[in-house]
Amino acid sequence: AVQQIPFPLEEVEWDYQTFVSPDSPEVEVGIFAITRERIMNLLRLLADVGLTPDVVTLAPVAAYNAMAYDLQFTEDTQGTILLDVGTSSTDLIVAEAGRVWVRTFPIGGHQFTQAMAEKFNVSYTKADKLKREADSHKHARQILQSMRPVFSDLAQDVQRSIGFYQSIHRDANLTRLIGLGSTFKLPGLKRYLNQQLGMNVYRIENFKRMHIEGPQEGEFQQYAMNFATAYGLALQGLELATLEANLMPAAILKEAMWRRKTKWFALAAGLAVAASAAMFIRPYLDSVEMRGASEPGEIQSAMRTFNRLRTEATAAGVTESGGSDFFATELIGMYENREIMGYVLADLDALMSNVDGNRYHLTEFATQYLPPQP
């Protein structure tokens, strides 16, 4: 990692993944990194709206995960280049069996728009509108001609990237290029790359394994090629991603995890207390309620009978610890001091109410009788 990352390790968040080719015993290691300053700036933006992500990954990693899942990449899948042309940069992802390679260069939709604005001496906003309407505009030829220098720069960067990749992987066999991003809708771009690269060039029109039903289906399909990054992130959240690189700072991830678990610990504590106390809470409440009411004659009669029988049992010696019949002793013990558990619950509730919930979590509640020490 020290040799591959052009920053001190203490200034970056990084992750890695191993790749194994079916035809080679060698194991390749992919390293994914981002500067800590940049990621903290992004996390602060999310924190402003109360969000803490579980996963932070790179856009090309997410795009690869989306296509690997949607097109069902396998060891037999032909060598593929994914070209995600964004607003200000382009991600080139090489996908072969047991291998993923990424390069990013600073050419995107912004450069195409800027070239038109300078050529026609119009505002950036108007140039962007012309770019989007180029396919059906009456001056389509002039519009495309104004963007030709950027077409050329993009093709050269792609060619250089492919050449470098093939120089370090002599066995590479790249046969197709798949375009992503709204800039890839520019008329003539697909044909131009096909001519310059000498390989089949495709454009993602819709996803094969993700569908939206309802009134928004048409709009979703129209902009499907823009959703590859979001698609890949969703797959990683569902643990369906091929690349699992996570650049989320460990300290923040751990803090967020404990913060989320606190409410579950509290709920678990509540459930544990409720389950442990279920056998005596109701009798205790009934006892409290009954103390404030007059006893019916049947109860008074039963209590008189109970006291008489207990006196007779004591006189007969069957309730003593050395007696031959412990049933009577145990039966009386179940009745006596029953209200103690109610006091225990009340004290426990008062104790937990004054405890810092981020530090103390009740996961189990049990009672044990300890006889007085002599």
C-alpha cells in the first residue's frame, strides 16, 4: 500500500481486495484509497442533514459493481471496458476474469459544453442546452464539429489507458467498450470511439436486472445510464456487490454503529426485564389494587382456613426444614414476600433512568435468593 498510494498512509482511508485469475496461480491485489481530508468534507455535508453512511466507496467501484451484477460477469465474460463519462471526469474500468483495473482522467461533460461556449461565443447555460439538443438541432453538424477536439482528447486518453493496461497485462483481451453517463448520449461519440479504438462500443440504454414499475417507469428508463453509481451502491448495501471496498473511516463507522445499537440495547433490556418479570408483575399489580379494596367474604373465609391449616401444619412439624414433607413449606414460600419483586422492579427502573444509555446496556435480568449470613 505504501508503494501504490501517492500520499502518506496516515492521510488516507484505504481498502483492498484480492483477485484470482482462473488461469494463473498469482493473486493480484487491488488497492482503493481516498484522502482523509476529502472524505471528511463529504461526511460533514451529510452530517449537516443528519446522515451517517455505512459505506463510502469510489464511483468507479460502484459502477463496476452495477455492471458486474446487471450483466452477470463471470470468469468466461469477454474482456470489457466500462467508460463512465461524468460531469468533469471520466472513469475507465477494465474488467477481465479475476481482474479489475481503474483509471480516471479529467475530461467530462463540462469540457464538451465549454468547447461549444467558446466556439459559438455563447453563455455556458445556452451551450449546455445546445449540447443536449444537438441530435435534433438544425445546426447539428456545426455543434458536433465544435466538440470534435474534446472527442479527440477523450479517445486519446482511452487509448493511452488501454495501452498501459495491456503493457502490464500481456494476456489482456479487451473486445468491447460499454458507455455510461449522460454525456455518452452525445450524437457521434459512440461512432467516433468505435472508429478510433477498433472495438465494439455499446451504450447502456436500460438495466436488465433492475426494473421500475408504475408511472415513472418511462422516465427511469430514459435516465438509466446515469444511475450506475447509485445502482452499485445499493448492491453493496444489500451485500450483492463483487467489490466490497469500504473507505468509511473506522472511528466514525464504529461511533455510528454504537449510536444505532443504543436504542436496540434499550429495547432488548426492556424485553428482557418484561420477560423475566412477566410471572410476577401481574400478581404484584393485582395485589396493589386489592389492598385498596374491601375483601369479599369468600376471600376472608379462604384466608381464615389458610391460617388455620398453616397453624396446624406448624404444630405437626411438616413446615420445618427437618420435616418429612417439604411441599407445604414450598407452597407457603411462594405466597410469602411476593411483593418484594415489585420493589425490585421499581428500584431497577429508577436506577436505569439515571444511567447514561451510551455506556450501560441491560441485556439480562435475573434474581437469586441469598440467605442471611450468620
